[in-house]
Amino acid sequence: MDDILVIGIGNPDRGDDAIGLAVARAVRASAGPDVTVLEERGNAADLVDRLAGAAAAVLVDAAVSDAAPGTFKRLDVRHEALPASWFTGSTHGLGLAAAIELAQALGSLPASCVVYAVEGASFDHGAGISEPLLAAIPGVRDAILRDLAQLQAALRQHA
């Protein structure tokens, strides 16, 4: 069985942009053996390569929409478009929306692919993750762990 991927995306030197990396570390401590947890800087080509061949993927990145800092949204990108405007505050290249579109175009997007977008507020160079986002980590982690349990059960049924 192919692995389930959890990919935290972000820049550790740009404040709230590091939230994906922090969530990935929190998930890693509880993820099962068939889950691979990665930390990526967000290069679109690297993300597309990582997604190819995975059974399922859960991606986590900072977003900028109209929500309160620390709010997170779960988007099933197989069934709904990822709003590119949410990721314009990103400090990493083309961004997550472009990587998802590229993976879809190349046929390398996993059959199950979910994005957790965590609303950021401060992306200053050298800053740490803000308090509202630090407080959100346990909730995002728990939501991802619930997704992983469902994905693992579904993959076992189809094995």
C-alpha cells in the first residue's frame, strides 16, 4: 500500500508562514507507520513530485483570507477549488494553489487530497509564529489525525 502523506508547508523564518511546519511536527508524533510526514518550503515542483504515487495526502499551509488569525479551514481539493488568493501572502514561490493545479494537470494528485489552510496574520522576516496560530496547532493536529484514521481505514478496506 502506498503511503499517506502529510506535508507541512512553510518558511521557518517568516512568522506565521511556518505554521504548516509546526503542525507537521505535531502530527508526526502521533502518525501511524503508513503515514509519511514531510516538511516542505513550498516549491510547486517539489510538491508535485512528493504527491506523485501517494495513496492520499493532507497538506497544511498558512492562508490569508478574511478569517481571524488561527482559524483553519479544511478543503477537499478533489472536489473544490483551492482559492489561490488565500495563498498570496505566502513567502514560497508559486504557492500551494499552483502546485495543486499542476499536480491535477499532470495526473499526479492523489485520489484523496485535503488542504488545511490556517489563517495567518504576521509574515515578518525573523518573527516567530504568532500566539493565535500557536494556539490553533492542537486543533489542526487533531482534525488531521481524524482524517488520517479515516484514510487508513479506507485504504485497509481496499487492500
